[in-house]
Amino acid sequence: MAKESIRFLHAGDFHLERAMQDLTDLPEHLKASLADAPWKAAESVFEAAIVENVDFILLTGDLLNPISCGAAGPAFLMEQFERLAQRKIDVYWAGGTVDDPDRWPDAVLLPDNVHLFSKKQVEAFVFRRNGFPLATILGRSSDGRESIRAAEFQVDTDDTYVIAMAHGQADRDALMAERIDYWALGGPHARQVLHGEAPHMRVSGTTQGRGFAEEGEHGYWMIEVDGNHDAQITTGDCDPFRYITQTLDVEDLALGRDMRELMSKRIARLQTEHGTHHLIVRWRVELNLEHMNMVSPAAIDETLVWLRREYGHGACSVWSTEIELLSPKAYPQKWQEEDTILGDFLRTAEETRKAASRNLNLKPIVESETPGTPAWHAMLVNEDPVSTTTALDRATLLGVDMLRGHKLDLLAPVRRFGGTRG
């Protein structure tokens, strides 16, 4: 007798307690949509499960912090769980760090179709259809440790499809050693494929990116397993907003090229690639010091206003948060060859960059010798670890700016630009 197929959905890291980030001059017409985006993304997961008529859902942790979300968070999940219960869809939930099972309100009883795994040990559930066992689901909620202990996920099965659920950092080789057909993993916010064939290993990622550290598409995995345990896995996107960085380099901004035209072409391409999603775009523009009229402070401000006016509204808006000027990859050769203080400075900077000394410490020099603004000082002596190359880029740009008479107002606080390559 041929075995039956099963279909399930894998998602997690809703983080309903976290708001959208990396936004400047929050647009009035998008405020409500931005506030609702994490919730809409999570709701889309449950809607997809119903539309696709899945057998069960795997939720791999960090759905919400019940304390930070207040009553709205648990109420939202209960509503979604009840919708699934009405359609006899089971939910297997391996808690993460923010949705520690101990944080779930005692007064809010989970429906019978929801199985929240213990954080003390691996538990096993068997999914049955008409009494016949089709899948064994192993899971454990996070106990606070960063790494997943693969050796804990062991089970003797009667030829069912075996799924393991966990939240945290995974070692692929360790996972491979266990007899698991599908590893459902949560924790990292980027959707990942750790192993693309049996045994399948997938990280769901978050359902809605919150900032430029979480750029691109976000959603869930849809898995269909046939009677021979062969799995077909597809992605489903559910993020209303997407964060994207676009860079215009010196070649793009060669003399005679119009920056606005280039940006318009980039936006048209992005709209084609991302369809109905709202886009939050950060622009990076390489400094072209020989043609600074193209990226002067006034031009940058005017361009940002223009971008927001032309593309920041509508059903699928593209909202530009900032235009950041990057340190140039190279300074004009004629400057470096000058028999001037500027020429000497650039040659010394180049020699230092080639040496790439790991013991570079600019703090004593900056504090005692540099007449720059406090903002420049803060950039150069930032206590956060920065690479030698980045520190040199900052120092070189500051030196060039000072020696050429402060022609670039790179750190004016009222402007939406300034920064370093990174």
C-alpha cells in the first residue's frame, strides 16, 4: 500500500514585539502600514497555511515577547491558533529566547491543536491521518543556550517522516549525523538553506525585516512530502516592506551622467523585482571629488526630496530614507602628485594603507592635534571595533577636506548623509 503525502509550513521569528527600524522622517502616509507590518506578515503565514490546506505548521521560536507585546500579542496568536483548529491544522511550537515557554501567561490556555515543546528535554509527537502515523515531530524549546545540541534528537520510528525542531545556532555536520529527514530551525533572521537535499536543513528567518541589517525577502517555507519521503520545498513571501541598499559608484556617476536618471532606473528595476511590496531604500553614493557638483550637499538634499515626492507614495511606494556619501576608493592622481602639503598627505596615507598596521591608534593624535569638529573626533576615535582600513578612510577624508578648505560639509547634522564605506 502506497504511503500518503503530507504538507506542512515552517516559519518563525515573528518578533511581534519589535517595531520597524532605520527610518528617518517617518512618512505620515506609511505610519499605520509600518506599525502593522510585523503583524500582517505573521497573519499571512497562518492565512497561507489555511489556503494551502497544510496538515500542520512548524513554528521555530521568537514569535513574540508576551510581556512587551501586552495583551495584544497573546490575543493575536490565540485568534490564529483557533482559526487553524477549526480546520484541524496542528501547530508545533519550539520556543526561542523571547517566547520562552515560562513567559506565556498562565491564564491563557493554548488550544488542543497547539503543542508547545518543553525547554527541559526533547519531546516527540506523532502526526496521524485516519489513525495512520505519517510523521514524527521532535522538538525542544530553547533553554537559553546559543547552540543546538543535535545529539538530543534521537528517536526510533516505524518508517514515519522525521522532523526535528530547534531554535539557535546550528552546526550542519552535527545535524547530518542524526537520522532526521527535515531540520526546522529558527534563530537567524535571514532565510537559509543549510543543506539543500535530504536530510533537508532550513532556517525560516523572520517574516518581516526590521532594518537594513535584515535586507531582502522574508517569509516561510512550504514543504510537501510524497509517499516515498521525497520533499518538494518552496518559499512563500509575506513581508509587506523590504529594506534595500542601492549604491551608485564613480563609474555610474561619470561626467555627464545624471544621478536622478540613474536612481529612476534603479527604482524601476526594484519595482519589477519586488512586485507589490513597499520598499525602504538607502542610497549610497561614491564621492567623485573631481565632479563634486554632482553630489554637493545642496544637490543631495534636493535629490532626497525629489525621490520621496516622485516614488514615496502610491500602492507600492519606494521610500528613500537617506543618501549617504561614501569615502572615495581613490583620490585624483594629480592631487597625489602635487608638490604640496595635500600631495604629501595623500602619499603618506597611501603608504600607511598599504602597511595596514593593526596597531593604528588615532585617539592621541585626534585629541591633541586635530582641530576638527566634535563629530569628526567621534567618528575617528569610536570605541567600537573598526578595521584599520575604515579608520584610515575616515582620517584621509578628514585630512583632504581640511587641506582643501572645508569644501565638503560632510557632517552637517541637518543633512541625511555622511559616513564611510561599509
